[in-house]
Amino acid sequence: MKSVKQIFDEAFNGQTNIMTPKVLEYGWLKKNKICYELSEGKDMWNGKIYGLTVIEVMPDGELEKRRDLRDCYNNLTVAKATIKQLKEDV
């Protein structure tokens, strides 16, 4: 099985998000099925923002970007709480 970083590199051709280019962590919401990337950047007023991106690994190995689960936050604690809740919900 690929690592979460390998999955994100494949899904996004090794590119980071232009708004949140600094990856803070990768992890699984559901082991070997749904993974996430939490990243950090700056908004247009130079304040910190945090991006949550989610990918689902389909049974055939295809990668589906879960746009319904992605979001942007201005508070790291809220972003991490969202990840915790998604782990319970998915």
C-alpha cells in the first residue's frame, strides 16, 4: 500500500496547494481508504490559514479528490477538531 504522501503526490503531480504550500501532516481518516493532508499558508492579509484536503482510494486504485470534505480554516485547533470528527464520521 502507498503512503499518504505518495497518494497525494500522485493525485496532485507532486504539486502543493498554492494557498497552503507548507504540509503540516498527512494521515488516514479511514485506514487504506480515505486520507488527508493538513497544510498551512498565508491569506492576503498575511494571516495564517490551514487547508484540509481529502482523497479517497477507490477499490480499483483510482484516486478520488473528495471536494465535499475539503475546507480552509483560520484556526489550527478548529482544523484538527474537524479531522478528529471526520475520523469518526467516515
